[in-house]
Amino acid sequence: MVQSAVLGFPRIGAQRELKKVTEAYWSGKATVDELFQVGKELREKNWKLQKEAGVDIIPSNDFSFYDQVLDHSLLFNVIPERYSKYNLPAIDTFFAMGRGLQRPATETSPAVDVTALEMVKWFDSNYHYVRPTFSKTVEFKLNSTKPIDEFLEAKALGIHTRPVLVGPVSYLYLGKPDKDNLELEPITLLDKLLPVYAELLAKLKEAGADTVQIDEPVLVLDLPAEVQAAYKTAYEYLVSEAAPKLFLTTYFGDVRPNIDSIKGLPVAGVHADFVRVPEQLDEVVAALSPSQILSVGIVNGRNIWKTNFAKAIDFVNSAIAKVGAERVIVATSSSLLHTPVTLASEKKIPAEIKDWFAFATQKLGEVVTIAKAVTDGTESVAEALAANAKSISARETSSITNDAAVRDRVAKITEDQARRKSPFAVRLAAQKKALGIPLFPTTTIGSFPQTKDIRIVRNKFTKGEISEEEYEKFIEKEIADVVKFQEEVGLDVLVHGEPERNDMVQYFGEKLNGFVFTTNGWVQSYGSRYVRPPIVVGDVSRPGPMTVKESKYAQSITQKPMKGMLTGPVTCLRWSFPRDDISAKLQAQQLALALRDEVQDLEAAGVYVIQVDEPAIREGLPLRAGAERDDYVNWAVESFRLATSGVEDSTQIHSHFCYSDLDPNHIKALDADVVSIEFSKKDDPKYIQEFSEYPNHIGLGLFDIHSPRVPAKDEFVSRIADILKVYPQENLWVNPDCGLKTRGWTETRASLQNMVDAAKEFRAKYVAAA
């Protein structure tokens, strides 16, 4: 019998229950017991859902209140001293590491003031993990029993689960040294960490676990020799009679370049992502011993399109032909964390289009159906196969997916359309004359706090409870208030605050042809930040201006430069669920042409600073160096330049990047006049040095917008002074890490005022010295 398996399930709840309770806990409106109770209820629902769907191998320990990698840092006592010194309850230490903590002293507790750990993208997804940070004094030990507790929790419900752990090599390799020990290579800590893993595995076996899923996703990266060699060390140590069987799991890419690291490991089986790289089947099979099981990742854990059952069954049968049915598992390609919980609550998507989708809950049925088809024959699931074939065919032949006019315009793109009229030095001179921007110019990244009032009014407008005129008047007042606020604080280049926008991608998708939207299709991006990715279902075009009215109004009520705010073509694509029937390049080009029209309309309306954000451009980078990566960089850069190059020299183009390990050469290739980059949690001075020769202007983010913590003016002064040791003052902008949408107004005012005051101090100093 071929079994079905799921590598992980969304933890957020169908109605965002996790977000609601964690934010209530942070604000003091929910107790820790209430927090834990909701977590328990969500886990129970998820396990029962998978059991009822017929899934054979159900995961546990895939739940987290913030991030699964951060869970492991707490679990193994990888807690820098700046957090542990406060002796907070474990859950509060956990949240402080994830989002920072700042609170005054009380009669019973001291003041706490600590920033969050660095947060970066989880491989090439839009999920963010909290990077493990290893100090020179780290003492590995079991600091909690979470994996055991959750296994026993499921067991008490009559559900036998396969606990999920991040493997020791990936955990170390994905981490970084703390600022007190920058020369440390985390992988050198492996021998110290392995006994703690072994202790945990032994406890899981004592609790009744027979197999543990151990995720080693870094096997799809370009790994140095010492990391490749670490697999033999790690798994020969961990596999023992005292431990459950270990199932080595990779996803998101091609494991073949590291296949020698897998060969000969004494693990029970190996999982590979055959959605992303079906070509790796033969070499993965060849790496297995005669007794090892192959988990075939064939149901996409990263997208929402129905699995083509006919093709999937053929692929699984080809695997069975190589190793035998008794050694094959049908599985999701990765955790389903990256997909919405269920399609059942989506009532507004047109029925024709909805029939093309499968969300996490529906994907459970897909793995079960495929496993049954290859076990009992296709006739055992004939009805499901017929319905699936009908859906696949309907999508392939639908008129919704193809627009001849859009395809024709893409075909006529020229190289000159992706080039500014003049080099940066010429443009800079024109911009200085036109805009009058001072030394150390201050700005923000775009959004300002989205208050409850804004959300209520937007919801009323969406439901038709207020008129368009009433809504527009409300938005104009919000814009006016934000502009006044920025002038009071003393910012130099302003934004309109984006009160009309629900999300930086969804907002644009709603104004473009080719997208559909969900009502409850939430996906976790980080912590309690969830997004509803639009779905690209057809060729993309712009029927009319999207942002001009609001930006033009904002510019009309201030003498200071106003930034028009757009989301770039690659980010619009990467933060949506893209089509899988045409190339990403073609989709990006279509988006770029739509945005090009918008950029030119903004300029024509008198908005001469335009920011086109591309935080996802690094996220989309293929995980390994080579021709595929080079090709991606070329078309991603060309898409940005196609969107932004149709303006005069005096119009200043900005872009923004965050929460990724950026390559300065890629940023340079965009030829934006100014780039702003998330920087506040970067500890390594080398990061500044990497951008020291960046020829255009740059703003390195000076405070963490994901934390309510307010940095003092002296912190800003110190940070700017460090940057100026390697970066020329005439090129430096002063700004936060990212948009302020999720912050409150009190902390926003305080942080920005301190930032502006620090910039003014440097401005006075350098102007006086000139």
C-alpha cells in the first residue's frame, strides 16, 4: 500500500484565530492560558481534518505561535544573553526574540528594552523566519518539551503523528554569529548540538513516536564542502536504537548537486520536491539503499492550482517502477504552510475559476486520491479523476487566460524602453535642481498606520454601506492628516500614507485585469502578519490609472516632494499566486508594461518622485548559481527598468528592498536613483561595506518597523555614524526599514521624530564643515 503524507499544515486557522489571539496577548487583552488554549484548539482541528481526509502520515510540531525556526532556538537554548538576562517567561522570551520588547519598569519587574533578532526570507518563499543567532557563550540544552508535548497531545486524540524537526545541519547553516562573535562559523557548533538532538529524539521515542520528519532544506542550496560533510557526521550520530526512525526531507529545489551528502546516510527514507524538479527522480532513486523509502513530493505546497492527477499518477507510477510500491509515499512537495487553509469559504470567486484551485484542505484530498489511485488502480477513484481532468481541460481552453492585445504589446518591447535617457550623474543634477532635497534627506517607505477606523470605513465601502463620494472624502482627510503629520515631524520627502490600500500587492491586483481575489485566503508571511495573495489567472493589463488621484491630491497640499508609491512587477508576481501555464518572465513583462503606464501618468500629474518597491526580487532568485539564476536576474532587472525608464531625468525613481540577503550587483543593475534597504537588524559591518561602492543614493533602514520598540535619538546617531565610516554622506538617505502600516501612531511619531532629529544633527554638522 502506498501511503499519503503531509509535511505540514497552515497553523493560522481558517478565520485567522492565531493572529487574533497572539495580538490580543501582546496588547494585554488575552491571558497566557487563553493564548495556549487557542493554540491547542487549532492543533486539534488540523490533526482531525487530516485524519478525516484519510491522510496516513500526519505531522505534529508544525505549529508555532510565531515561527518554527524560532521554536527551535528556544527549544535548544539558543537565546542570546540580551534576552535571557531578563528572566522572562519562556513565551515572552520567544516573542521578544521574534519582535523585540520595550516596556517600563513596574513594582514587580524591571524595565525591558531589547530589539528583535534578524528576520529573513525562508528560501525563495514569502514566508520569513527568525534567523538563529549564536553567541560565543551559547550552551545547547533542551529548554522545552514542545515537540514531545504536541506528539502526546495528538496521541491523546487517537491520532498518531510524525513529529517534524528542522535538521541540525540546516538549523546551524541558516543561522549566523552574534555581534560578539562575528568570526564564528555556526556549522562548527555541530558536535555540541548533536547530543541535544539525540536527547530530544530519545524522548520522542519514549513518548511513542516511531518516525520523525527531519527537514534539511539547505540540501537544495550551493553548500560548501564542510557543510556537505556534516551530514554524515550528524546522521551517523543521530540514528540509533534509542531514536525513532528518521525521514530526511528536502524541498523547494534540486538536491542533485548535494546527492553525495545523502548517499549512505542511515535514515529510513528521503523526501524530495518533484513539483519543482521532476528531473531529479533517477538520481534521487540511485542514492537510496534497497531498504530506504522514497517520499514523492508531487502535490504543490507552494501554489493553489489543482494537481493534474493524470500527470501526477504517471509520475508516481514511474517512481514505483524503480523502487517498488512498498517503498513509495505520496506527499505534498513541502509544508502546506504557504497556501490558504480552505477553498470552502470562498463564495465570491467565479465558479468557473474557483474550479481550477486547491487550497491546503483540498490538497489533503489530492494526496489521498493519488495514493489510492496507484495502490488500488485508477478505477478506484474514477469519479475524482474524471472531475479533475474536466477542470484541467477547462482551464487550458478558457478565454479568461489569454489576451491577444497584451501578448502583442509584450512582443514589441524594445531594449531602449528599459533604459533611462541619461546616466545617473546627469539625472542627479537635474533632480537636485528640480526637487531641492537637502543633505541626509529623510523619508519613509510608504505606508503609515492602518488604524481600526480606516479598516472599518474601507469595509463599509466594500459592502456598499457608504457611497464612493463619502469614501473618497474620508481618504482625502486621512491623506491630509498624514501629510500634516510628516511636515510637523520634519520629513523631507513625503508619502500619502496609503490609507486606501489593503495590501501592497492586492491593491494593484484589484485594479488590473488578469487577477482574482479571495475573501479568506490568508497565508502567514511572518509572526501575526498574514497576507491574501492575489491569484494571476490571465494575461495582465491596466484598464486605467491606479494611484494617480491620491498621489496628485497629496502633492497638491504640500510644497515638499511627494512620492508616488507603486509595487514593482516582480514583487507583484512573487507575492501573488502566479500562473503555472506560462513563464514567470512573461507574467513579469505584462506587469511591467502596466506599471510603466502608471509611472508615466504619475509624472504627468506632477509627482516627480516615484518609488517602485521590489522587495521580492531577491526572493525570486533561483537557489543555486548558474544559467537559470543568470537568466532570472536578467529578466527581473529588465522588468523593473521597463516599468521605470519612461520618465524624464528630473523625475527621481526610488526602490525598496527588505528581509533578504541582497546582492549589491543586482541592486546596481536596476539603476534606480535611490534605493532603501532594511538594515536595522544587520549586525555585521561587512553588510555596509558591500554597498560602500554603490554608485547611486541609498537609505539603510534605521529602525525595525515590525517591533513597537522606539529607538532613542542617540541610537539613530550611532547607527548613522557607523554607516558614514564606509559610506559617503552625500549619498545617504535616512529612513525606516519598511512601511509603517502595522505600527501604532504613538510609537510612529516618537520613532520618526528621533530619526529626523538625528538626521538634522548630521546635516548641521556636515553643512557647517563644508
